[in-house]
Amino acid sequence: MLLKNYWNKIKSSETIVVKVGTSTLSYPNGKLNFQRIDKLAGVLAGLQKKGKKIILVSSGAIAVGSGKLGLSSKPTDLAEKQALAAVGQADLMKVYQKLFESRNQLVAQVLLTRDIVTVSERRKNASNTLDALMQMDVIPLINENDTVATDEIVFGDNDTLSAYVASLVKADLLILMSDIDGLYSADPKVDPEATIIPLITELNGALEKTARGSNSNFGTGGMITKISAARVCREAGIPVSITNGAKPEILNEIIAGKPTGTLFYWTKKTVGTKIV
Amino acid sequence: MENNYRIIFRIEIDTFFDEQGNLSLQKMEHLVMVCTNMRNAGFQVLMVSSGAIMLGTAKMGLPQPPTDLITKQAIAAIGQTDLIRYYQMFFDSFDQIVAQVLITRDVLSIPVRNKNARMTLNKLLEKGIIPIINENDSVSTDDIILNDNYPLTLIVAQLVKPHAIIINSYKEGKFSLIVKNNPEIIDITEEDLFQLAVRIKSDAGIATEINFDCKTRKSLKPTLPGRYNSLAEVPMISGFPQVLTLS
């Protein structure tokens, strides 16, 4: 099947989970890139108006907290990061709320931890809340609850959490936006021959080896966490798109089925154990 | 002046709404000023505040809060963003930095959660930031069902070991004060609170001072479940009474 035929199937996606990393939301100095967040809110509100059901998983709380407290360097100590996240999450929500509400789009904050996977009570509550919000035409804005959990802080940028959320709401598509254009055949910073892999239909050892061999700064979340996210979605049969968040308008192209970045599209029937 | 004395303000947001169901921003701003003032006097201040459902209800234009649990959870997720935005707006105007902390009851039973929550709260207090705490209603329903955030206040008390809990009751324009290890609820005015804040200058035990200061004050009678005759009989958690409903 041709690449564009896989992308054609993406067009019918209705429930879409979009994950944005800190690198998309802020400048390298840690300050927020308001213009980009404004565009992102505009594109997402526009898609929602067209009848899509959008869920946004957003990092960025620690960067915002550091900016608010006027810290010049990134904190390294875990407790410090958690404290900054608690300060920054409040500010980040304020920014999102303002930018979405100016487009007549209501949003809600949902802070989750990984136990939505393992604890049935948590899973049921989280799923109920998200379903009810989507029914009310409200866009849920999700982040990890850093106060009580440190998976994001320790393991990187919400990639896996967004995959769990996609499974939880039975999404039709997960879009991971970060500072790289897609999954490369090798680390582009080291290997000039590296090219973007446009389509992946099955996870295999070679792919993980490529990702694992990559520099840890290879995209903020790293490729390993993106592969982990893809594995979670593989079990749930959800396609995953990896794209660059620098131009949020790219979301419109992805949802219009234009080949962009890397697409994980599962051709074999899902047989694995149910994750969510 | 920093003395590491910790005070939890337990806020019931209903007291900020008038009979027409409108939020009084003036009352809210005033409370924020009182909290910031306690902070400026050298106390470490935490807020446990309800209000997400009431604000979410107002935002969605519903005549009254929803009754079914799932809608309540969704409304709480909508309202929490407004709640924290209002607090932040007012605290910003007094140059006080705040942080949002959403917790669930399992912070007491799951060791890693407990450690994380304590670390975060202690770090915030150490930095002079006021944490604004609520239950994470999206994944938990304990408080929604109870419709009372005093149990959540006690959970926070177990995490941060405060010296006193202050309960606002704006309908009467008064505060109620519970001092650790003292089975009495004391009715004090805002002026008393300020006086107290001004007078705490050293590491001399604040609990003693508050007790002493409030000896002459009226002691409030809480409503107790039938099996208890007086507050003295009520089991204490971290030095505070387990059940509390002010009459």
C-alpha cells in the first residue's frame, strides 16, 4: 500500500490526542513562546469546531515555574522541580485558558498519574471525567500530577502518559509534537545520511536499537519514550504521528491526511495484552 | 522573622457566593490579603480550598451544581482552572507567589506518593510560596461525595504538621482557630489574627501564645456525631480533631 493510502485513513480520525513538549512551548531560555501557544490554541479550537474531539497533553509547567521565579538555570533537584511544576502549572493553565476562551472554546484541567493504567478505580474516574468533558465540547488539558508522581520529571516529557490517555479515551490518533521532524534512521546530529522514516507498521528490535543508540538530547523526550508511546498505542491499535511542533498549523495537514513526519500505522490485528 | 510556624487556611468557597449565586471577588481578595499578611508576618501558610464545582457550575451557566457524580467531576475539572486563576490574580496583586497542588487520599497510604507530596509542599513552603490545595477530583471522588474538605485538610495536616488550622466563615466575618493538641475551637476576629501575627517575633511557642491569647475568646461548639459528648473525646489526627462541623 502506498504511503498516501495510509494517510488517507487518518482523515477520518475523530478523537485526537495531541501531545506538546516543553521545547514546542518555550524558547531555549525557558520563557514561554506565546505566539506559538496562541497558534496552537487557534488550530486546536478550529479542529474542535469542525467536530473533532481534541485532547491536549501539555508539558511545560517546570519551564513556566522557573520563569516565574526568575531562575536562570534549569533546576536539577527533584523536590525543586516538583515545586516549580506546582507553581508553573497554575500559570500555564491561565495562559491556555485565556488563549482558548478568546476563541470561545472551554478547557478543563485534568492532572493524571500512571496509576490510571493499574488502578481500576482511578482508570474509571479518569475515563468518566474525560468522556463527560468531551461530551460537553470542552477540551481537556492534561499533564502529569507532578506533586505526587515524578514519572514525567524523571522519565521524560509525557510521551508515555499521552499514549495511556489515547488508549483510555479510545482515540483514533495520537500526535506527538516535539522539536524534531520525525523518527530518523540514525541520529541526525551525528550521521549526515540520516533520513526520516515516513512509515512504520510494526515495532521491531532494529528500530529500538536505532532509538536507543541515539543521543539523549535527540529531541527533548528522546526517541525511546516515543517508541514506548508507540508500543502502548500498538496494543490499542491507535496510529501515532510524530511531527515537529514548531508550526502548529501542521496539525491541520496531518488531519487532512497529508504525509508528514513519521506515521505509525498498525497493519496487523492487535493481539497483545490489553494495556488500558 | 521567619519562624517556620505553619498555618493551614481551610477555605469553603460557598462563603464567597452571595444569595444570587455570584462570586464576591471582593471577599476573595480580602481573604487573600489576610493570608498574604500572615505569610508576611513570617508564618508558612497553606490553603486548602474548595470551589471548583461551584465555579465550574457558574462557568457552564447551570442553575445549580450537577447531582450526578461524573458530571460533577467534569465540572470540577472546568472550575479548578478558574479557581486557581482567581487566586493567582489576587495573590499576584499582593506580590505573593502561589502554587496549585492537587492530591488524592492515597498520599497517606502509598509511600512514594507520600514522599513526593511532602517534598513538594515542604519545598514550596521553604521558598515562601503558598500552596493552594484541592482534591484531584478527576481521578478521585472522596471529597465530592462528602461535600466537605475538612478531611482533606486533615490529610494535608498529616503531611505538613501545622501548628494551627484556621477556618474562614465569612458569613459571620469571623475566623475559627484550631490550635494543635487543643480540643477547642476558638472564634477569633480578623483583628486578633493580625495582632497575633504582629506579635510573633521569636521562636517562642506559638501554640502556647495562641492558647494564651485566646483564653478569653468564645469557644465554639462543633456539631459532634452522637457517640461523642465533647470535642475532647473525639480522636485526634496529627493533633487536630477528626470530625468537625461547626454549628
